[in-house]
Amino acid sequence: MQYEYGGWIIDATPEFFPGKYLAHARLTRVSPDDGEEPELHIERNIACFESKDLAVQCAYQWAIAWIDEREGGVASAQERPLDRATPSRAQQVR
């Protein structure tokens, strides 16, 4: 699933290896100008989980903390509560 947050589209689809899921975050900046090339950031192997849902949750947490820090968010990534990055904080992209 993809979500939009802070002008970025977050794709938190994990990678599966036998018995584990690796959390990944792929972020694309939403551009108001159609002619501009989108900005892309990919963070691989954030953490490893036995559950796909936990890997997705971790990737969203990481991505939202990264966006907030980059865009001048108030709290640092270490000060954020763990549930800050749940998909309910972002808008689902269809």
C-alpha cells in the first residue's frame, strides 16, 4: 500500500526472505509541477520481522520520522511515539 504524507508518497512494501520480512521505505516527493522529475529516496533493510504487518508498520514509522525531520518537524525521530507513523496519519493513495 502507498500513503501520502507531508508531500511525499510512502511505499512501505516489505521484502520477503524465507521466514522474515525486511522493512523498506520508498519515498517519492509529490510534485505540483508535472514537468519536474520526482525526488526519490529509498531506505532498505530498516529492520527484520517475522510479520509482514510489523515490517510495514516499522517502515511507515521510519518514513514519517524521516519526512518530519527533513521538512523541519518539531520533534526528533527519537522523541516520537511508536504509533506516530501508523497509516491513519497519512492519506492512502489509490
